Amino acid sequence: LELAANTRGICFLRASRPALPVFYDNEEAFQVGKAKVCRSSDADKVLVVAAGVTLFEALKAADQLAEQGVNVRVMDPFTIKPLDVQAIQENAAACGGRILTVEDHYPEGGIGDAVLGAVATNRNVVVKKLAVNGVPRSGAPAELLEMFGISANHIVRGCNDILKL
């Protein structure tokens, strides 16, 4: 909040509704335009880019995939405009050019489109987008994540699908 307040120009800040665990320490330093890799290994097969509530779903999915012997890298883009293009490109390359984006947002104009733009000129990169493809409605957060295809279960499926390409 403080970073947004002290940034020149227009800022958009999104606050989550569900009760989520605290992931970052209060002392964690953030920079506009700099992503954070939240989980990684030398054997990662897919880069999962997610933010807010979907970041926690991505971390749950990473745990489930690890139980199946599949390592995935999880990235929090922190800002979408500007996007950390270098981090996206480098981490995608480290994961064999496979990217899955997940967002609690329509597919148009969000994280998925920003990531597609970041890798548009890179060879051998595939991006699969998970996003809200219906009219939003009220409901229990876990049910809505499942209903709109952006839950940990859908992320696991999406990673498995992209690995088949």
C-alpha cells in the first residue's frame, strides 16, 4: 500500500477477500516491475505465474505436483505494468519454455496477456492461461475458484496438460 501511494502515476491495488495465510514478511522489500520467485528447483518443468489468491492456489498445486514427481516454479509477478519481462523470459527458459498463468480476472488484459506479450518473440515457448471465463458471482471463495477453473486442482491439470505438448 505504501509503495503504491508513493509511486508516480496511476496505480491499481487489488485486495483479496478470502482469509489467506501470510506469505511475505512485513520486512520484505518490493519493487515496482520486479517479480518474486516463490518456489523453484533445478528440475522445474513449468513456470506458474500467479498473484493474490491464485498465488496460494499455485503453491498448493506445486505441492500436489511434487507428490507426483513433477516440479514447478511459482512466480508472483507483483506488478503487471510494468511486468518483469526479464524474469519471465529467464524463468520460462529454465522451465523448458512452458508457462501457465493463473488469475482471478478475465483472460483479456490481465496477467496472461502480459506474459504472452513478454514472450511473444521467444522461440519454443508455450503459454496456457487459466482465468475467469464467466460472469462473476458471489459465493464461498473455494467454490468460486473451483467453478471458474483457477483452483489448485485446475492448476495441477493445466500443468499436466502443458507437459503433454
